[in-house]
Amino acid sequence: MLRGVLGKTFRLVGYTIQYGCIAHCAFEYVGGVVMCSGPSMEPTIQNSDIVFAENLSRHFYGIQRGDIVIAKSPSDPKSNICKRVIGLEGDKILTTNPSDFFKSHIYVPTGHVWLEGDNLQNSTDSRYYGPIPYGLIRGRIFFKIWPLSDFGFLRDSPNGHRFSDD
Amino acid sequence: MAQSQGWVKRYLKAFCKGFFVAVPVAVTFLDRVACVARVEGASMQPSLNPGGSQSSDVVLLNHWKVRNFEVQRGDIVSLVSPKNPEQKIIKRVIALEGDIIRTMGHKNRYVKVPRGHIWVEGDHHGHSFDSNSFGPVSLGLLHAHATHILWPPERWQKLESVLPPERILVKSEEE
């Protein structure tokens, strides 16, 4: 009787470890479902939207300008941020308004990216904490699955002028 | 004839079952618990690689200890290089968030380490590409804590978490 219970417990633990490891490999190397919160990516991603993120681009260093990425927050490694890549290493980023007369630029250093939210008025991003290292990027968001009214691939940035590196 | 075919099928089934158990478990273990790595370069001499290019130390990297990003001053850690995400670098933690440190070769003489960041330096000052070059690094880049030297056998030892005496902090967060 005791041996039966022990046997069942071991089998349960074994299956839990096995499926936990498969889940880790899937999330780490392929992708997963993520729920986003916060207003900084409106209107592309609203609060409480559920999206699909893939991690293959990060491993093959295929992140490009205009991609929406999930990254670890530079000031709090336990939380994630979701922003759009505006500049890659070497790009020239305009840090003043396009309408200002005296323009100031910053060059993105090697190994770093410049992130901005689509909702420029309400987003804490690289304009506040500077460029972040590429190593903090976790994955690329490319598909929205909830709400169903907005199901499909994600739109391009509404702030088109941010991509000109003149 | 039917018997030997049944044997092959059963063998393949057992192989697939074992494969799909062993590979994810091994990968998860190497990613989350511990792995082993060879150290290259002279930036951590004399603690690591004192023999230069003749013999590279092999260290045990403990991921489990840093799963909550908890490190102490003096720990030897491996992290993703902020300048080159394809490379991992191994350095010693000198200062934690909130500490004020006097730098050696950085553009600012004194730096306060921002929230969520750490200051790392190699033990071999002058031959080390560390925070004196690229500034404080975000804790999100932390990869593992190097706890032991495993090879060569005459260098088996536990790596101590001790701050080099000349790198006393100007002001630590606890004061």
C-alpha cells in the first residue's frame, strides 16, 4: 500500500519535472503568449491585450527597426517592458522635437538599441533611461490574439517620422 | 519476421520517449541550475587564468544562485557583454545599486550606481574591459555566479567573494 503511494508520487513528480522542462524550452527558445499592461504602446497594443511573442529573432540577432520587443527593464530586472525598436547600434536618434530649431542628436552605442513606446506622451522609454543593451531583449511581439476585434499582425508605428536617420 | 519488426518499433518508441525527456531536462538544467565554462583572457588574473594562454581555467557557473538577481559585493559573476550580446564576460562585483564608487579610468571620477545596476571590474586593472569602460551594467544582463574552479585539478578551489582591499567603496547604500 505504501509502495503504491510512493510509486504514484514519484511518477507525478517525474511528469511535473518533464513537462516543466519542456515548457521552459518552449518559452526560452521558441516563444509564448504574453499579456501586456500599461498605456505606453497605444494604439497598437492596449492595456490587457494578449499577444504572441517569439524568441527566435533574439537568438539569431534578427531584431530590426520597427519591431515591437519585450525586454527586461533596465532599472528592475524582474519586470518586463514592451516597446518598439526605433534605432539599432550606430543609428542617429533625434532627441529634440522635429519642430525645434536647435536639434540635438545621440548615436546609439554598439551593442545597444533605442526603444520608444507608440504612445509618446505616456511612455517611459529610452528618452528617459537612454539606450538599453541588446542582451536585455527577451523576444519579439508579432501577433495579437486578444481582443478578437483586433486579431492579427501588429501595425507599423503611428510615429513614422521617428525612423528617418537624416 | 513479425517478431523482429515489433522489436524495432518498440525500440524506436522507447528512443523517442527517452529523447523527449532527456533533452528538455538537460537543456533546462544547463540554463537554470548550473553549467560549466572555460575562461579566456587575462582580465581576472591572478584569481582566474594565472597561467595566461598556457592553461585556461574551467569554472562552475551557478545560475540557481542568481535566479532572483541577488549578488554580493566581491562575487565573481558572468554576464552578457553590454557591448557585444554574443559574448559573455566574467568579472567581479565591486558595487551594488546606491553605492558611490571611485572609478579607475572612467570618464567620471565618482559614480553612483543607479537602481537595478551593478559595477563590475576585472581583478587585473588596466587589462580589463569592465565597468570602467562601459559604466554600470543592468542586473538583467546577469548570467551566473562563478563558484568553483573545476579544471585543472591542481587549481580545484572554491572562489571566495572578497573585495580587493584597494577597492573600498566611498559610500555604501547601507550607511
